[in-house]
Amino acid sequence: MRDTEIASPARPDATPETIVETDIPARLDRLPWGRFHTLVVAALGITWILDGLEVTLAGTVAGALKASPVLHFSNADVGLAGSAYLVGAVFGALFFGWLTDRLGRKKLFFVTLSVYLLATAATAFSWDLPSFLVFRFITGAGIGGEYAAINSTIQELVPARVRGWVDLVINGSFWIGAAIGALAAIVLLDPAVILPEHGWRVAFLIGAALALIVFFMRLWLPESPRWFMTHGRAKEADEVVAGIEVRLRAEGHAIPDTPLSKVRLRTRRHTPLADVAHTLLHVHRTRTLVALALMAAQAFFYNAIFFTYALVLTTFYGVPSQHVGWYILPFAAGNVLGPLLLGRLFDTIGRRPMIAFTYLMSGLLLALTGWLFANEMLSAREQTLAWSVIFFFASAAASSAYLTASETFPLEIRALAIAVFYAVGTGVGGVIGPLLFGALIDTGSRASLFGGYLLGAALMVIAAAVMWRWGVAAERKPLEEVARPLAFME
């Protein structure tokens, strides 16, 4: 075994006195890309597809919910439902993020997926506004927990040289789910195909069916070796990495069996919340500021606009609710292409310049498009094209916020750090956004809605400035170099 352990006699594999000297991080980062990594991306990255599906369905069925003889939602009710989903995501991220660092990545990404599956299925059987809000809250909790468990796992398994691009592409896959949701809505909201009151219910059942498939896809995934090593379970970490190496060699990849640099860690069973707070508020105070600025800005920007996307089309452009899906498809395409085409630059040109650039472009383009909208200079198609261009940059920007929150903090608190920034950013930017924009749309005033767009643009520009001034150049560096583990020993 390549790890050296010096342990107390009481419990040699998990006590705080255990010291592990290991080359696990270096072995993971030197691995060539293989089928293992592709399967990890597919099985874990599908979380964002699920979220995209959920958000799109909630947005595209807004008209059906308003016309439902059972629910009779108003525009404000639709915005409230979006906020309920996001509030649930905030609480889910914090609670499940805390458990992920304590109990392991693998256990939690099954728990969170199960919560999502059951709650989104229950949404299909909602009978009034309170029941719909409760089920959307629980669905959001499952997705929020997924963000913490999945982001940390992917970061810890993907080689450093491609970590930025992979993370951006995975986060951008949200819009594959959005496209699926849009296509499903086109069919399910067509009265000629299915009764409107049944169509929106079937739409939510699609999410549950997809989650069930994902559950079985994840059965083969290993626990994060990095999580094992920080919890004194060096032998299990070694076995996981050795298994990956065997798999890759069998595929024809050459992996030299040469000595690598090691890290020495004093392991612990869990990290006290006091240590978490000290790390975020004192040790890495500046990084905390950057992560909060990025997360809050993108959360407001995205959720405010996308949760009310269908309402803008139906209210100001007279687009029938059953046709909204056609307008979401090009919008989704722009969001997928942004991280896919720009992602490599985050690993080559670097994090700071690319993150600042994408945030700045998103803000400036939204301000311009908002002005054109306010002056009635855009048709529904032109408005959609403009949003597609904006979110080509904004999708890469939003994905980079999750990348920053996950890679710039120590291993022991990574999942909880992601959860904290997601929760605060979403709580400040995401929950307020749909409520505010729902109310602005209800006024029927383009000028009022333009004011909301300007607020979102200003937040993105401010975040760009914060990143440019204080951002971390984490490109192509091992996670342990970007942020030393709390248990690191000289």
C-alpha cells in the first residue's frame, strides 16, 4: 500500500490521532482521461439535467397552472412556487451538505436523489396551492443536496488539468434538461394530445422517471478517495484508486508506476462547525467574499429571468402557453454551447480573466436587451435570440461560480462550503428574484420590468469586478495546492 499510517491503538483507522501519508491526490491528478471519468460525468452530471428539467417544467407549465380548474394560479402564485423550490434548495443544500462532509459523498448522492424522486412525483398529484408549494419545497431540497454532494465528488475525481472545463460543461448540462422539459411541455400542454389538467401532472412524473434511471446508474460509483483519506481510511482510498488505475490500464492507457509526491494529514472523523466558520470567515475571508458575490449575482440573474421566462412571453408577446417550449429550445442551446465552447479557456487563459469576462458580458448584454425590450423594439423571436446570446456567456459565468465555490476551499469542508454559498447566494439572489419579477410582470409595465433587468445586470458587473480583483488562479492546480486541507501537516 502506498500510504503510511501512524495511529493510536484505540481505533487505527478513524481516530483524530491517525496520521496518513498518502500519494492519493497525485495519483488521481495524473490519470489519463478514460471511460471511468466519462461514466462519472454521466452518472453525477445528470443532476443538472434534472434541475434543468424541473425548472423548465415549472416555467413552461405556468400557463396550464393558471388555467387549471383545480389550482387557479395567479402570476404571483407561479412566482411563489418558484421561490418555494429555491427555499427548499437552500435548506437542502445546507443540511445535506453538512451530512456529505460527515458521512461521505456516495451515501448522500443516493439520499438526495431519492428525496428528489419522491417529491417531484408527489408534485404531479398536487390538489391546491399549499400542497404544490410543499412538494416543490421538498423537490428543491433534494436538488440542493445534490449540488453539494455531486460537485464535491466530481471535483475530487477529475484530474486537475481539465477540472475547469469538465465542471463548466457538467453545470451547463442543466440546459439539456431544460430542452427536454421544453419538448415535453410542447407535447403535454397540447390539448389535442392530452387534457390540459392532466398534461402538467404528467410533466412532473417525467422528472421522477428520469431520476429512477439515474439511481441505478450510480450504483457502481465509488466513494471519493480523497474523502476516505481525510477520514483515516487510507486502505479503502488506495483500493479505489488502484481499481481505477487497473481499469484504465485495461483500456490501453499507460500509467507509470513511479513514486509521486505525498501529503501528510492528521485525519478526523468530522470537522466541527466552529472550524468551518473560522475557515470561511477568517482563514479564507477574501475567497468567501468572492464566492458569495459570484453565487448571489448569478442566482438572481438566472432565477429572476428564467423562472418568469414563460410569463414574459405570454404577457408581453401574447405567446400561447403551449408554444412556450419552442422559444426555450434556442435559449437552452445558447446555455449549453457557452460552457462547452468557452470552458477550455478557463483552464488555459485562466479562472480570473475568464470568469470576470463572462460576468461582465452577461451584465452589459442584459442591460442592452432590457432597454430594447422596454422600448418595444424586439419581437418574441428577437427577444429569444437576444436572451440566447446573453446566456451563452451567463451559463459559463454561472457554472464558474460553482467551480469557484467547490475548488477554493479545503477538502474537509468542501461540500458544506458549496452548500453555504449556494444557500446564501440562492437565498439572496434566487428567492427574491422570482417574487420580484413576478410582481413586476403583474404590473404590465415594460419600464418596471426593465428596472429589474438593470438590477440583475448591475449585480453581474459588480461580481465581475470582485473576481478580477480578488479571484484565485486555480487553473491546472491540484485541489490540495489551491486550498490546503485543514488536517495538512508539514
